[in-house]
Amino acid sequence: MSSAPAKQKPFTTELREFWDALPDKGLFFALLAAWLALFHLAGNSTFGYWNTPSLLKWLVSAYDFPGFASDDSHGFFMPFVVLALLWWKREELIALPKRTWWPGLLLLAGALLLHLLGYLVQQPRLSIVSLFAGVYCLTGLVWGPRWMAATFFPMVLLSFCLPIASISEPVTFPLRMIVTKLSVGIGHNVLGIDVVRDGSRIFDSARTFQYDVAPACSGIRSLTSLLALTTIYGFVTFRTWWKQLTMVLLAVPLAVAATSPASPA
């Protein structure tokens, strides 16, 4: 006689069970509030485009920076993706042994030193790395190394919160060259269109028209989104590191392949 399927618990019940399984919650959130306050009050030393000491305001403004907003706006959503994946792993996290881990203070000190370096050399992106690394270190300090190991993914996805569009020329220019060469190769050798390439521009043989593979057509947006998706898929689906790494590395050729046929248009 078959047994009845287990009844799904209400969301509020599961949330309460997860909450109750976390020790020292008050300590963690107090430390988290202090950490965020540091970056809000003394996080940004550039005072260039945005006259604010808050790294959090600098970060939000960078996501809305004219001309680059669509390239970095995914950073708004990544913390929610991380929270959703932590919820997906809740049963594994509940079962973990949790304890205060004092070596986490050394890791936190390392994150703080990185922020001090970024502050002194006026590189807020270093401070952003420090901000998220410090949050990760706080979880290890309060809940132990097993927690850090179990949450490396999805916490690593917070790296996609780093705004890089305005400094991505060293990446986008080589991608533009690759996309241009592939587009000319497909047009000339496959479609029989007599075109020539000059840098990132594509001409007909008489040079009566031209197309330029602009930075937006370099594939950087496709690369960013595919890196995030393949990272999530790789870690959710596979358990061996080499399969996870393979999935992540596939993002590069997939981004170029997806961009090349359409880029001149």
C-alpha cells in the first residue's frame, strides 16, 4: 500500500524553522549593521561624479551611470538571487554544525585592509569587493567554516555586483575584434557577401557603406549574463569541480557565437 506524499509545509513554517536553526542571530545582524555603517559613513573617498562618503550610494549611482546603466544594472538583482539560492539550500544549511569561528576575525581583518587600500588609492571597486567579502567573512565568524564552505556558492555570485562597464575597454575591445572577424568571415565565406574589415569596421568592397561593431555589440552583456547563468547552472546541477568550471568557461564561446551573426546589423 503506497504511502501518501508528504504534505508541503507552509512557507512561513519553513522560514521559522530556518530562522530558529541559526544561532547567534543577534550577534550576526549587529556585526552586519556595523559593517554596512562603515561603508556608508566612510566607504567612498573619490568625491568625483558623486559627492558622497557612502560607498552604498556610489554603488547605486554606478548602476545608473549614463551610457553604462544597462551593462551594470544586473547588480541590483544579484543579492536577491543569492538570498533565493541560500533559501534553496536551506535544508543543507540547517543540518550544518554551527559555531563561533575566531579565525574568521583574521579574514575580516583582511577584508578591512582591502577597503583601507581602496580608500587610500581612491579605487571604490576594491572597497566593493571588501564590502561583500566582509559579509561573507562575518557568516564564517558567527557560524563557522562549514557554513562558509557550504555558502561559497551562492555568495560568489555577489562578484557580479561589481560595476565594471566603465572600465571594461580592455575586455570589450578584443571581443569587438573577435566579433568583427567572425562576422566578416561568415559574410564573406558563407553568405558570399564581398566585405572587408578595417579595425572594428566592416565595409563593402567599394567602401560605399560601412558598419561599426560598437562596444555594445562586443558581447560583454551576453558574456556577463551567460557567466551568471552558467555559474548558477553549474553549481546547482553538478557536484564535481571540473564540470562546474567547464560550465563557467562555456560562457565565453557562447557569448561570442550568439553575438557574431547579428553584430554588424
